[in-house]
Amino acid sequence: MGTISRPVATVAHTRGSTPQRRGAKMLFFENGETAGTVGGGCVEAEVWAEARETMRSGLPALHHFALTADEASEEGMVCGGTMDIFIDVWKEAQDLD
């Protein structure tokens, strides 16, 4: 029996205008598929990059993402707040038969 590690991102805290509220989750699979959302666009791209690192290291971490007016206008976003997103690893036993 082996173990599969799947990163899960959870919006832990928001301030100002953000695309998701606290508690929103996104689960990442090894094949690149996802379930759920933490906000879309460039935030999810950054979270996906952090999730890959968490999958490699196995270490959970809290990440801060600024969607301030300057960054939002550069990226074409409509938000202007900040988000703290916690990325953890869920481990699932896998039958290797």
C-alpha cells in the first residue's frame, strides 16, 4: 500500500475586495486537474505553483497574496484586497495491487 499526497489550498483570511471568501478550497491532483477554486486568474496560478512546491516538500505553509490596486491594474484584475492562503497536504492511502 502506498500513499498519494494531494495539496489543498484554503483561503484563511481576506481583506478588502477578493475573488473568494475565507474557507474556499482548491484541491490539486498530480495530473494537473483541480477541484474547487480560491479565486481564479493569476492568484490561482501562483497558488498552483506553491501547491507544487508543497507536494514536493510535504511541508504546509501560509502564503500571502496582495491584490492591491497597483498590482490589480497591471494584471487586469478587478479586486484590490489581500488573501492569506494556507496550503496543506492531504495524504491518502493507495492500494498498489
